Amino acid sequence: MTSSELNREAPSGTVDTAFVLKFEPLYVLTDLESEIFSEVGPKTKVRESFKRKHFLKVAEWKAIGVLSGLEELSSDDIDFVTGVALDEDTPNRFRLPLLQMLPGVGIPMASTLLTVVNPKKFSIMDSRALTVLHDFNLVPTDNPSHMDYQTYRKLMKSLAKGANCAPIDLYRALIAYSRLDRD
């Protein structure tokens, strides 16, 4: 076991401002991700549903493994399901399950779609972020299918508030931290 693996298994400290300040700058923001958050998200928020091309752009960034299946989805299905999920009257607890009605959309992709549109309210939930939070004993599992999204979202919002950052910055710090043992 390498020292970086040992540090990943038993992290010292906590997920706080110092953690975010240390690890978020190590996150490499791609041009695609930058475009998704600066252009696609705001346009989708105004439109109140994803255009197919924007939906697929998010999939290209977050769900490349299932992109070919997502490309089979019709524009009408994407527009309808994302429109209901993003409607301001839809209760938060229904948003993720609604998006998962689209074949090939799992928890990581659904949470990403919500986060792209409202990064201050939602958080991306994937196994990498959960693994770090699990290592810090903040969540009971590192498996997205075994974690309640609303519980996760509230934890991320609380941790981000405590760290004086946006949930997306916290997510990026968690991802950068998760990649340490690969470098």
C-alpha cells in the first residue's frame, strides 16, 4: 500500500474551507465543463427544459459510457421529462426520479442535469464524490444507488456553507482529492 493510498483510506482533517482551498485548485476544469456551466445551464434554466443538443453535451461530459444510448432518446422525450423535472412547482424529491425515467440516465447523470441548471441548489452525486465523503465518515455508503439524493444534497449544501464555497466548488475539491492516488 502506498502512502497516498493510506492517506485516502484514513484521511486526516475534515471537509472544510481548508480542504476546499487545498484541493479545488487541483481540479482541471475542461472547456466542455466550462461551457456547460457558463452557457448550457443558464440557457436551460431560462428555457425550463433541456434541448436535446444541450442534454447530449452534458452527457458527453458526465456520462460518456452511456452516451450512445442517450443519443437514441428523442428530442420530445428529453424536452418533456426535463421540463417536468425542472418545473419550479415540482417538489425536489421528485426531480431526480423523473430524470431517471429517461433510459440510460442514472443518478450521476440526473444529479448533473439538475446541478448544471442550478449549481447553488443541487450537487452532482457520483461514486468518486461519495467515496471521499465515505472515507471521511460523512455518508454511510460510496454507492450512489444506495444513497438518498436529498440527504446527499443537504449534506453537500451544509458542507459548502461551512466551507464558504458553492456546492460545485466542494464537488470539484472532492473529485480532485479522489484523484490523488492516481497521480
